[in-house]
Amino acid sequence: MKNRLYFDRLDNELIKDDLFNKIKLERENIGYYTLPKQNIYEILEFVNDFDINIENIMVLGIGGSSLGAKAVYEFLKPIQKPKRNLFFFESTDPLNISTLLNQVDIKKTHFLVISKSGGTVETISIFKYIFAQNSDAKNYTFITDIGSNLDKFAQDLGSKVFYLPPNVGGRFSVLSVVGLIPLALSGIDIQALLNGAKKINKSFFENRKLRDTLIDKALFYAKNHERYSINCIFAYSESLKYFTEWFVQLWGESLGKKQRHSIANIGLTPIGLIGPKDQHSFLQLIMEGKRDKTVTFIKLKKFTPKMKIPNISLPHLESLDTLNSIDFHKLINMQCDSVKEALLNEKEIPIDEIVISAVDAKSIGELIYYYELLTSLVGELLDVNTYNQPGVEAGKIILKEKLNSSNS
């Protein structure tokens, strides 16, 4: 993975060193930093002993309990046939629930119930619906905090339980059991995924190869957060669609806060775009709209399968014979480069570019950990608590009050 910045860097080395030291210190308390080096023996043993007759894994989780695994699964699915199909219940929409359940043979389906607190309304409501129809313990695996009410329920039921490592929040949990178990069950090489994250970790903390680029980028975002309050990812591959959704949660829930040492409300607004589709919609707003956006282009160095535009001429469409014999992977990257060049010509729109070497587990592991680190760096500079979500909790409290009132 390569990241090129096309905007001005901040040259104050004292600020950079101070930021780096704060992130190093943060590693002692924030759990996601150590996930790339974890021992996955228990997960692999569980997967190796798994019922070979199970064809589908249904993940009952929302937000951080599903978005990361879904991003990895959908990125790799076009080039790697899953060993088992993954389905994600992420809504209490009855149409969505019934549609998903109608797609599988329940007898050949296993359910992963994921809730860190054990009290996630969306997850438990869907679980109740499914459990009422099938209460066999062997059909369920639970992922939660040790000692949670969901843990107690699972223990009484006699189902397998995995525990989240300490101090790993939901949106930073994709490289924990939350993401690794469903991905491993679908046949994805989770060690390669972790190796990609480990490479970024080492480059940042040990070799300084990536450190300057990430810190420069974080400093730019923080220094210009009022002027450029909207950060767009423009990913030039449909396989990255769900990665952009994961980014939106990671960025929005981590950085949209009240500052720790003031009463100011602060935040950076994430936008996920897919090219070239969104060249025909959102690009107009970036190009000629208010200059309040930064753009990160993400493109693939290699695409599979290799496909070529036929060398044929069509009546009345001869002007487009310039497309003849061009590989589709070259065309999509030419489209990306053309938009990038057009934005560079505008001079007021800060952009950078990330190039992913291949569609494989290692590459998406690199990209995920890169953005987790970037989020931590920006959060520290903005003086917010990157790892809590009081705004989300406020809505949950009101919902529980409404539920209690409706049953009284």
C-alpha cells in the first residue's frame, strides 16, 4: 500500500514527536493496537472443528459488530469463492430480516450473536425472533464481554462463547474475534489479514517508513478542521463499497465529539464514494461546490479478472473507438487519475492517493489498520476522546425509556 499526499505538510518536528509519543503511550490502554500480534490458535481450532454441513453464517450484530467483517468479506468475495456464505443482520427492518432468512436453509445455517455489552437492542431483538423458532444451543456462537448478561445467557444455554479483548471498542474491533471468526468461517486467511495490519504497525512504530506520512496527514486534517470539515474517500473499485461504510462509522463516531478541555463541539464529516459511479453525481459538488472538502482517492494496482474492451467499431459511435483494446483495469484507473488531475488543477481542494497492491487479505488488513491509526492521530490532535460515543448512548437511553413505558 502506498500513500501520496498532494497538500502542504506541517514541518514542526516538535509537534510531530509529541504526537507520536502520545500515541505510543496510548498503546498501554487502548486494545486495538496489539491486535495484529494476537494469538489466533483458539479461533483456528474452532474453525477446523466446525460442522462441515454448515453452508451459511448469519452475523447478528450492528455497527462495529458487523461493518468491519462485511468490508473484508465483500472486498475479497469477487476473487475468492467463500467456503461459507456470510449474511449480516444490521437492522430491525422486518423486510430486511425476512429477506435474509428466506435466502438460507436454516438447517445449514449457524448464527453468530455479537454484542459487546450484551444489551444491544437491535441484535437481541433479532436474536429473540430466531431463537423462538430454533433454540438448539449448537446453532449459536456468542461474542461478547466476559461477564455480560449475554455471556451469562450463553453459558446457561451451553453455547460456545468468545470474549472481546479488553479496551477494544466496536468500531476498532474488526481485527478481534468480532471480525476474525466470521471471516475465518468463510474461508478467509485471517493470518494474512493480521499480517497486513502488522506491517502497518511496524512501519509506523518501528521503522518510521509510514510515520511521517500519517502524521502529516493527521496534522493537516486537524489544523484545517474548520475550513475542510468534510473528508471524502473516493474508492475506485466496487469491492471497496463496504469499506467506505466502515470508514464512515470509524471517522464519524470517533471524531464527532465535545472536546476534552473545552465546551466546543467538533468533528470531521466522512463521506464514502465509489468511482466511477459517483463521478456522475457527487463529483460536481466537490469540483464546483463549497471548498470545505478533502478527497482521498483509493485505487487498486491489480484487478482480477483481466478484461479487455473489444476492438470493434459501432455505427454512429466511432468517436469512442479510442476505447478499443483497452483493459478495463487500466480504464478505471485512468478515470481515477483524470478526476485527481482535474481536482489538482483547482488548487483549493486538498487530495491524497492510496494505492492498494492487490485484492487480497493482506492488503485490506493494511488499509484497515492504516485508517485506525489515522483516526487515533486525528482524535488526539482534535482533543477528543476517540474511543467513546456518548452521543450514541443518549439515544439508546431514550429508546430504553420508551420500551419500558410501552410495556408498563
